[in-house]
Amino acid sequence: MNNTDTQVIQSVKLADQPNAAEVLQHVYSALVEKGYDPINQIVGYVMSGDPTYITSHKNARSLIMKVQRDEILEELMAAYVDSRLRDK
């Protein structure tokens, strides 16, 4: 197997991975629809890893579990920092 083959396999794997930002938007929306405080629920999930913090409505629980918690935290931090820099 040469290096090109490995790159093709890696790009296929990456394409199958859900985007953390899109997952968070979907989960946030599902939590709001069900009447939950989305910030508290997402923080609870990120801190504990307990998927029951996330509603199963609109397949949100299953979807969020496809993304690593550190990727979610990275996305949240990047959005926070970006919003702070825009405000200055």
C-alpha cells in the first residue's frame, strides 16, 4: 500500500465523520423544541459524557455521540473566541 492509498482511505473516513458545528446546531434545536435549556444540557453532556443529557428527539442523542467530546469543546471554544474578537 503506498502513501496515496492511505490518503484516500483517510479522506473517506473523514467524510463519514459528522461536523461538530452542524451536530451542535441540530442538537441545540432539538433541545429547544423539547423545552430544555440547551446550554445546560450540552454542558452537562460535555462534562460528564452522559448521553441522557441530550434528548433523543430528532435523533439528537445518537448524532452527538458520533462526535468526540473534545471536538465539541473545540468547536464551542472557537465560536466563543471568534464572537469575542468580532465584538472588539
